[in-house]
Amino acid sequence: MRRATPALCCLVAALALSAPGCGGAETPKVTPVTVTLRVAADVALDPLMQALTRAYSAQHPNVIFTLTPASTPAAGEAVFSRRVDLAAVSLLPEKIAGRDAPWVADLATDGIAVIVNPANPLTNVTMQQLRDIYAGVYNQWDSLGAAGVGEVQTAVREAGDGARVVFDRVVMGNTRLTLNAVVLPSTEVVMNFVAYQAGAIGYVPGARITDTVAPPVKALAVDGRPLTRQSLLDGSYPLSRSLYLIALSEPQGELRDFVAWILSAEGQRVVEAANFARVPGIP
């Protein structure tokens, strides 16, 4: 009988180890199914949702996001029309008879920053002064202690914008807005207007105000409270607001996992890195 060569023995042993049912067999790896999640974001929240979807996809390569920036009302309507699975909004949709309320979760906290030109010497404005400025009571900055700045030029966002809704409700109340207010179409345009007009005053989402903001503008304290992460979390800043996630119904599957991650400590660190304040109560 011919004896097996050492090379043949090794080959037999290797085949035995690779045979089905053997203890040394490798467990097949399951390739995750690719999932596409459709997300709309209020334009004020688009940078935040870009950061969140990018960070989540880095950990879950099988999850692909389509992210659509939209106006505040349009982002909500995209959910009700089933064109997106989830929307990030700065204002909850209006209740409409016959339409179920959406599923809602907190996303982050932000404030409305009152901004002036860097040449303006003011550092603080009271709520009453702010109301009077936007009502047209003050026409010259001299009347407010800002000598040499000149004429007051008020800038507002268009009706329906989330920041304007908060500003009108909290600051203006039942006081009528001056007819001289300039209505501007975006946060970027408001910031440019204020940066290049010495007498301008406007308001923008607080997350847009950073140490390296360009063009340069100056955020005023309101009633002695500067806009900071801490003043948002403790509620002392007068123009703070909650930001939301909405869906047609309670999320399931991969969408549920994504929302849960956003509301985890890890997801909220991404929120803070994008210059928003975390949801109160999440460590």
C-alpha cells in the first residue's frame, strides 16, 4: 500500500477543517441590507441634520440618507404627504381638522440671537427696548445710548419662518411691527444686511453665531442674559426654543434606531458640536 505523503496529509487535514459541520468552520458573515431613510430639515436645522446623518452613517454604512432642506412649513408637509420618513423642524405643524397630529420628539435646544453691527457699542437690550425698536418707537440709535450709529434699520424674516414666529410671539405679542422693517429671505441675507449696515438690527438662529462667524455680527444680551449653552439649558435666556423631530407615526426599524441614537448621549454630543444645546435631561 502506498503511504500518504506529508503534503497529502496536510491537504486532507485542511479539507476536513473546512468541511461543513466541522468545529473549525468559519461562520458566514451576513451583509447588512441597505436602507434608505428620507429626511427633511427646516433650513435652520439643515447643518445639524447633515452632521447627525453623517455621523450615523459612519457607524452604519448600510444606512443611506436623502436629506432635503425646506422651509419650516414645507418640512412638515413633506411628512404628511409621505415624501419623507422624518423631518427636523423648529416649529410644530399647525393642527388641522381631520388630520392626525404627528409623532414628536425633542431634537435640540436653540435660541434666537438678536444681532447688530460690530460698530454698535450696545451689548445689551431689554425686552421692552427690543419691542419698541421693532414697533418703530426708536428711529435713532442715539436714543438707546449708541451715539454715532445713526438710523435704526430693522430686519425681519418672512412670515412663517420659525425664528420669526418665536420672535413675534415672545417679543412683539400684540404690538404691531413697524412698516419700515425690511423682510429678508434667509438667515444668510439677514447676517449680511446687519454686517454691512451700521444701524441694522436683526435676529437669527443662535447656532449660527460662532467665534468665527462670517460676516462678523455681534449678538446682544437680552434683559442682561447672554445667549450661551448654559442660559439655554437653564431657561434664563428669554428667546430660547425647542427644536423637534416629527414623523407620521412612531418610528420603527432603522428609523427608530436612528432617532434613539440622536437622543442618546452620543448623538447629543454631535448636537453640541454643531453649536446647538442638547435636550435638557439627557446626560
